[in-house]
Amino acid sequence: MHYVRIGKKALNLDSIAYCEVQAWQDELTVKVYFTGSANNTPLVFGEAEAKDLWKYLEYIAEKPV
């Protein structure tokens, strides 16, 4: 399992099905959808946490396997 702490939340990156980034003017939000989640309700991160999470996800995506 691969956990990352963003703000007060700890996420298991293995259970993330989809991430959606929304940017309006200078505000950024990230919606995180999890596999097996009831009604597929996303976890939504606001400005500061969204930037940290997205930066980390981009870092992980660029790492060689």
C-alpha cells in the first residue's frame, strides 16, 4: 500500500480510481475518486491541499519504475 498525507487526510494511492483537476481563474481544486466508494462520491481538496496533492501525483507519475 502506498499512503500519502495531505493536510489532515491520509490517502491510500492504490485505491484511487480517478483524479479530476479544476482550475477557475487562480483557484485550484482536485477531486479524488476511489475504487469501491459508495456512489463514487469524490474527496475534494481546496486550494493549498490541492496544489500539494497534484504536485505529488505529478512527481509520482514522472518517476521511473
